[in-house]
Amino acid sequence: PGKLTLYVDCLHANPPEAFRTSDMAGYDFYPIGRKEDWLSIQCIEWEVDRMRWASGNAPCIFVVQTFDWQRFLPYEAGKSCPGGFPTDRELACMTWLPVARGVRGLYFFNYRDLYGENRKTIVEYAPKGWAQFKRLVGLLDTMKKALAGPEVHLPWKAEGEARFRIAVSPERDEAFLIAVNPMLHAVKTTCQLKGTPLAKAS
């Protein structure tokens, strides 16, 4: 009592009902890129939805894989990063997809490796991934007021495979449209807003 608690769930871990015992909920989803369908990047959005539902819509944090899981290939089979580091595209998708599903925070996990066998870091061994990480954190910092603002449900119609979110600051003076492509192929999506629900926002 009187102290903020965070419960972090992961694959094969405790039942989601345990989320209700803490003030904030967190979720680990990695290693991405294994052959099983349920470990594809697209599954992140469903796991975030499950986490939010199980926690009673408590503030949620998503843990992004930024480490080398060398025993498994990345989802794109190592096109831009060696070993098991996520590619720059995977890193972007793992960042924006949970944000688009309403998480309130991200934790970028630069774990050494399974059982501490390998101390490789993304800084040294995956320069493209490290550059992408810095870019993503810079964008998130620019958007932080809106990302921490109220959830906005807008009268819109969206068609296609992309995922959307409108992030609006509490004062409604700043807003961002976040669109994420979780697929390995290009997608075409249309989004139509009705009226001017964000008239005050820049």
C-alpha cells in the first residue's frame, strides 16, 4: 500500500488475471522471428489488447526486444542485422504497434543473451538497429505529452491492414496520427475522419 507496483507478464508465464494485483501492467514479447505464428510481430497487438483487458485497463508498458537472441533468426532473416538482433524495421514495428494499441510506456530491453552466454550489445553489433533505436526514442520524446494524454475515440472509418491511433495532449493543443504497418509487405490503407474533432490541435 502506498507504493506503485508493476507486474510484468511474458510468454508462458502466469495467467493474465495476475495483472489485476498491481497498479501497472507490463508485457514481454520476444524473441520475435521464430517459426511459430504466435511469435510473429503481428501478434503483439493482440497480446497488448489482452494485457489491457486483463489489467482492467491499467496503465500498460510494453517491453521491446533490443537484444541478440542468437539462437533464433530475426523475422526478416537477418537482412540488416547479424545474429538475432531485430532489424531496424522490426524495431520500429515493435515500438509503434503497442503504442498504436494504447500502451502508456515502453521499456527497451538490452539483455545480454539467454543465460548470460553472450554480452553483445546492439550498440556494438547492430549499428543500424542502434541508429533506429535513437531515432525512435527521439520521436517518442517529441510526442510524449500526447502519448500520455487521454484516449480519444474518433468517428472515423479505416480500411486496410495498417493500425491507427490518434494521440492527443491533455490540453488538446497537440495531436499525432500514428499509423503502423505490421506486415512484411506494403499495405494500402485509407482513414477518413468526419468533422473536426481536433480543431484546437496543431
